[in-house]
Amino acid sequence: MSLRTSIAIAAVAAAAIAAPLAAEAQPANPYWEGFYAGLNAGGLWNQSSSAINENNTIGGFTGTGSGFVGGAQAGYNYLMGPLLLGGEIDFQGSTQTTNVTGGAGPSSISAQEAVPWFATFRARVGYPVGSVMPYVTGGAVWGHQTLNGFDSASGSFNAANNFWTYTVGGGVEGHIDSRWSAKLEYLYLGTPDTSLSTPYTTAVTAGSGVGNLVRVGLNYKFY
């Protein structure tokens, strides 16, 4: 079974479980405001493309990748009339790897990209309808990226650095009771702002985003 199929099955299952629980919950407004924290898990996938400048020769490589993601989140919600305004931070560990191939001039390159961890800092705007709230979210991402591979013209190489980028997305959250809620969320993570560079005057410039993230989460609200 592929990762995307597994994610789709998990999303459908989460929605099927959350819907009847949310329907039985009490009206939402007294329960939405305040601090909360929880855990999440999901999947991250991408289609990578990068430009290469090696010894004044232009080239590139492409590939696809995926992996599992898990972590924790915390945030605060505030009701302003019918709207919910909030802020959320999370930290994620990731197994995402992307196998890429290509080259520049006479060289051929095979490598593996990875994003072993990242954190997001996001605003949320939601519209509670009873005990269920659809929302949109967006903000900044800080993470770590690595690149390891082999260049036929220069041998093995590796590179790593931290980066900033943006994220946008949305989701739906439903209260199970006055303290617990479950969510299903999608985020798109943009292109890192810092390019990787490898030895032998090879510069790699990412041309695609970190990837698409789908995850489910469970939150506990503190009074």
C-alpha cells in the first residue's frame, strides 16, 4: 500500500470517527477559547526539482519523495464575535526522503534530499459551527535540510543547513467533549530560502517546495 493511499485512508477514518463524536458534543462556543496542546501524526510528500551550477555549467535534477511526520503542537484560541482567532506552534520530526537524479555538463548526479525536522509558527482563523470548526491557517516554517549523493565528476558530497519558508493550508477541528478535540489538517510548505551548496563549486538551488503535509491531531484544552 502506498503512502498516499495510507494517508487517504487515515483521513477518511479520522473524519468518520470525529463526525459522530462532534455531533454529540455540547455547543462549541464555551469550549473554544483558551490554551491547548496536543499531538499529531501524518504524511509529507513532494516532487522536487533543483537547478545546478557546476564549474560554470548549468544543469539540474528531479525526483519524488515521501515520509511520515509526527510531533506536538500548542496554541491559544480567542473568540471575536463569530470568528475564532488563534496562534499555533508545532515541532515535527520527519522521515521524508527524496531520491533525485540529474547532472550538469559531463557529470551525472544521484542524491538523496531529506528534511529530518521542521517547526511551524502559524495564525489560525476559524468559524465555529456548534462543536465543529473549519479554519484556514498560515505562517512561517523553520527547518533543517540535507543533501547527500555522488557526482561522477567530483565524487561523493554532502551538505546541510537550516532554512526558513512559508506555509498555508486549512483544516477542520471538532470537539469530542469540553476539553478534547480532534483535527484533520492540510499544509503546503514552500521553497526553502537558503540554497544548499556542495564541494567542487557545485551550487544547488531548490525550485520546488518542501512538500504537502496531511495530518491528524488530538488537542487538550486547559482552563
